[in-house]
Amino acid sequence: MSYGPVMLAGADSPSEHFQLAALTAMAAVVFIGLGRRQRRTGRSLIAPDETMRAGDRLVQAPPPSRGHRTAGCAWICVGAVFVLPAVFNTVAAIHQLIG
């Protein structure tokens, strides 16, 4: 039996594997959600649709930019990096429970 994935994950019991899987899955959901929103709107994550008051009038937010959409794709890729450890930890926990 190979213990490589277990040692790499830093977990000794199935419950620790499930905890690590939940943590990495939550990070994946957050990053992918933020990336999808930024890619869909093409606006910054900090102030996506905010108008500003300048003197006595409202100034519209800048139009959607291609750079923000590209950054959204990058955030989706960062989230995808977190999906793989979640899957590996879940499989390792099930493997330890079964055999």
C-alpha cells in the first residue's frame, strides 16, 4: 500500500482528510465564484457597479474592461487548483475508511 498521498496531505485519519477536503473545496468555491462574477461583469471585484459623487452630480463607473475579464479567468484557474486537493483528500479518506 502506498502512503505517498497520505504523507503529502499531512493527514493521519479520515476525519482530517475530510476536514482538508472541506477547506480546499470552500476555497475553490470562493475563488471560482469571484472569478465568474468578475468575468461576467468585466468590472473590478472591489467596486463592481459603484457610482461616485463628484460635486453635485454622479459619475458612472468605467465600462467593463477586457483586463478585468482576463483577471476573472485567472481567478477561476486559481480556484481550479484547489479542486484537485479536495478530490484527493476525499478519495484518501474513503480509501482509509474502506480498507
